[in-house]
Amino acid sequence: MISWLPMGFEEALRITVDTISPLGKEMVPLARSTGRIIAENLISGINSPSINASLKDGYAVVSEDLDTAGPDTPVQLALAGTASVAGGGAPPRLVPGSAMRILTGAQIPEGATAVLAEEFASLCGSTLSAANTAEPGRNIMPKGTDVAEGQCVAEKGCAITPGRAGIIAASGFSEVPVYKKPRVAIISTGDEVVAPGKPLPPGKLYASNMVTLGAFCRKWGMEPHLVTVKDDPDRICKALEAALASSDAVITSGGAWTGDRDLVAKIFSDLGWKKAFHRIRIGPGKAVGFGMIAAIPAFILPGGPPSNLMGFLQIALPGLHVLSGRQQVGLPVMKARISSEIRGRARDWTQFIFGAATPDEQGLRFDSLGQRARLQSMADATAVATIPEGKTRLAKGEISSIQVLSF
């Protein structure tokens, strides 16, 4: 064991997700809940449909009556009236030797065991000529097919998609318990950074890191608040105090190392930061830090764009997912074929590589974006490949797990 090495990635990630707890709950209207995270298992108290319903316009029949029916051997049945339309009351009982007109969604009469589609039937007066068989259950949707009473229709920790909202509605819910949206303060530090939209003096640069992190937070249903602050201890301290008073998590961008202008870690400590780690064995992003200030997660991210984004994606984002109440934390993972060899830098570090994931005739292919300009590679990236600790390369043609940025 080499004692001077910083913490490994897997340990840092585990500490992050184990330290943070989800925010509180709130009730929101189902119609405005898309993207929110369910805070309790939702159990249906009803069956949907609440009746055995017809899937076709046609005739309710007793299956055995049509055992010999065919185009050349039609079976004659007595018409016994019409079942109620969808949403109507219960129809009378059907007796063998008879049929009842029924429309899609209407309740199956007691005694009927199938619905004969109308294209296989012809009516002459009060006599139905059936030209096809209809085995038991044909064209019938049993009670509770879509949702059964007692069924869990949404699990705690899952995101409400449009389709999920539909099944929740079918179960009778008009409001749903969800976790509160995390308010995330993103503070970009440095004398050189300028908020987008303001004049750009010579030697300065716009705070693109801050905007990128804010965009990822919004994409995952959080509410970011973006702040720029100069490398002045008092200003940084005041910005952090304001963020801690109004946010559920704090992320700093820049000032993460040990130089004369790298002030964030010391100011965090002065504010009571209980450091879990600061610097881990990942590249890019090794200067990432995490700890708690009271009950608020506080992350330190380096200022270089690739290190900033990778530290966020690999450590801060999983932590924010826990804060959001998500069951699955971190970026989605898929398998992809590595298109060309990718080499790492050291066997005892975890290396992350921006790239593009593209479907082809063999499945999904991952192409490293290599040595492109920093912001250009980040803008074009749709996935991240990993060379885990203990390996120094991903071989051409190797099937590897990749993290998906676009979903």
C-alpha cells in the first residue's frame, strides 16, 4: 500500500453516496409531476379496467356455441339485445345459444366467454350468423389487466415519465408524493472569470464551467443558482454563506488546488466543512473534494474544463442524485465496442475518456474524442469510457461499459 496516494475512485464514490440523504417530500399535482422523483411506493387501490371489457366491436358469445363455426359452416345464434356501451351499466346475463351486440370497452355479460369480432358475423333480423370460432377469452380484456388492486404502479426513487404518469392516473391518483427538487448553488471562483453576457476584458474568460454544470443540474430536474466571485477570501466566504443559507447543495468551480489563489478548501474548513476527501485517483478531475457543512453537501471542483466536468459527473452528480431521491445514481451505463485502442496514464488511477457513442451494424460503438480542444470535445461528447484502476488500456474491439451523457 502506497500511503501517499490519494483515495481511490470507488471508495470516494461510495463515501459520497453513503453520506448524503434525500431531501424532504412534498405533494404535487400529477399533471405537473413529469420528471419528479417518487418519494413513496404508489399502490393502486382499484382495478383498471374495473370490469371484464370487450376489446372489439362485435358480439358477446359462449365459446362452445361456435366450436364448429366457419365460413362454410356458420352457426346461427339468437340475438339477445345489446350490451351497454363503454362506461354503461352491467348487461343482462347471456344464455347459451344466443349472442349480444357489444361495443369496444363495454362490460362483458355474465355467461359470455368470448367476443366474436363483427367481421365474422352477419345479422338477419334477430338471428346472428357466426362464421368463425371464438375460444374462451377471445377479445376480452380481463378486469385489472392494466392495473390490479394492490399493485405497485410506481416505486420509490423512480422518475415520473409521461407513460408512468398515465398508469398512476389509471390507479386513481391526482396528486403524488415526490422528493423536493435540490437547489444547487454553483459558485465559479477566479479573478479571470466573467459571467456570460457581461463585457469581456482582455485576459478574462467567460464562466463556461458554471453554465455547463448548471445545464446538467437542470437536465436532471434540479434548480441551479449560478454565481461568479473573484479570488478574494471575504467575497468567497460571503458567497458561500449566502449559498449555504439558501441552497440544498453547494458546488465550487476553481480554486481547488494548493496554489496561492486556491482558497476554497480553507474557506470551507473555516465554515465547518467536514471533509470526506479532497483529491482522488481519477483523471481528469483529481482535485475534486467532498464533505458536509452542517447538513449540506459541499463539493470542490477544479477549474480546468475537463477536470471540472469529470469531477462533477463522477462524484458530484451521483451525490446530487441521492439528494434528489433517485434510486439509480450516476450516469446511465451501456455496453459498447471500443473502436480503437485507448491508453491510460497509470495503473493505480481510474481514467475517464470523453467520446461519442454511435449505433452501427454490430451494436454500439465508442469513439474516443482524443486530443480535440477541451471545450470542443466536451461539446461533442455523448458518452464517457472508463479505464478502471488496475488496467492501462482499452483494446480495440473490446466490449466495455460506457456512461451515457445524452439520454
